[in-house]
Amino acid sequence: MVDQFLRQPKEQLLAPIAQRLQRVHPTTITLAAFGCGLAAAICAWQQAYWVSFGCWLLNRLLDGLDGTVARLSNQQSDLGGYIDILLDVIIYALLPIGLVAGQPTLGNALAAVGLISSFYVNAISWAYLAAILEKRQQGAKAQAAMTSIAMPSGLIEGTETVLFFSLFIALPNHLSRLFQLMTALVVVTIGQRLLWAKRYLREEPRHDH
């Protein structure tokens, strides 16, 4: 919901750090971010919540840095963007699973199934729309986007995901309700993109020759 407004300030905030890391390949930073995310999930499973929280925040910091480093060092690539989003999605599944493993109740497990299922549908929704935008030459390049792909905005995006996952780790005794709340908001986001698609994709764009 607010990613488009925070992207430029985030870039400016991370630039001084990224300048010192230009000799590091962006994919190395991406893999380090994945390692921190994996550690966050394992620590959540072991109920080491403050360590998990720190690893999660480090995961998000590094996830932001890899793209900034790539842009500053002119190392942006489609492969790098693909690996980045792939590993992000894996962490978005593993961290809730780790939290439920640490608080193994039926309510938490069912709520986690609902949450991860909503992530699955949402990922298909925005990924396919992003592919259609690229097909119509209205994607990331046409929009001069900082990211590898462009997608219609929605209620739950990257910033909101960071906030919710931080709450999951900080308030493990309220997992079920938090999972349910985020699931509901992700479903709203899916609906938003469905309405967007119905409005803008009904007809193929016409090109005058």
C-alpha cells in the first residue's frame, strides 16, 4: 500500500551503506539475507524470539541492500531479481511455520495454513499480472521502476508484510489472531488486483501503425 512512497526514501537511506559494499556481488547479499531469514525461522521454532526478531530485521535490511548495491554498481540482472523474490517467498513460508512449531496449537496451525494459502494465491495474482504488463510493454522498464518487475499496488505489500511478520515474532502468544488478520487483508489485496485486472485488461491494447 505504501511501498511506492517509501521506495525512494529507502534507496536514499541505504545508499551510504551500499556504496561501501559495491565490491560485494548483489547475489551474495541476497544469499546472506536468506541465511538470516532461515535463522529467524529456526530461532522462532526454538522460542528464541528476540534473536529471531533480530535475524528477521537483518534479513529485511540485506534484502533492501542487494537491490541498491546492484543499481549503484550497475550489476542489475533479471536472474538476480528472480533469485531475490524466490528466496523472499521461501522465507515468507518458513517463518510462520517456524513460529507455529514453537507454539504448536491447532488454532495456530490452521491459521498458518490459511495465511500461507493466501500468500500462494496472492503471489500467483501479482506475478501473472506483472507478466501481462511486461507482455503489453507496460512493465518495470516502461514505468522506470527500481524493481525487476512492476505490479499493481495493493493493501498488503512489502512494508505491511515486514510490519506483520515483526508482530508475529514479537507477539507469539497472539499468532492465531494475527495470522487471521493478515490473511483477511491479503484476501482484500487479491480482490483489489482482480478488480484492477477486470478494469484494465478487458481489451487488448491497440497499436496504431
